[in-house]
Amino acid sequence: MHTRISVKKLVCYHRRYEKYRLKQRTILREALKRMDEVFGENKIEYQVYGDLLNDLGAVCHMTSRYEEVASLCKQAIDAFKAVTDYDVEEKRK
């Protein structure tokens, strides 16, 4: 026996999920802003900067902000190429 889910419940779930994604987007943007304030131009040397850009790109993709996705992915790739704080050299490759 299949469980039936009403359209109303699906819409409510979707709205809650969308609010969660928008909150994530705000948090990631704030983290990137703080890295810029603390590290300035050196922020690109830290692995976490590339991770934040990548995560923000994924959230933008999930919230249909496709115009931002390409730019964020390119920035993330450039950041990963410039990272100097890897613990193990194999991670860099």
C-alpha cells in the first residue's frame, strides 16, 4: 500500500526546504565576507575558502540561481589551485 501525500503537504515541505537553502546561502556569504575581512587577498591560500565557494555554488544551483553558479564554480577551482594549507600533498592533486 502506497502512502498518499497531499499537494498541500508537498508545497509546505518545498517552502520550508527553500527557506533552509536561502538561510544556507546567507550563512555561506557571511563566511566568505568574514574571510575577506580577516585574510584579505590571502584568503585564496586556505582550503576552506574554496570549500565555501563550492558549497555556495551548490546551494545556488539548488535554488535555481544558475547565473551565479558558473562564476562561483570557476572561483572555487581557482581557489583550489592556489591553496597552500593542505596537510598532505596528495590532497592537492
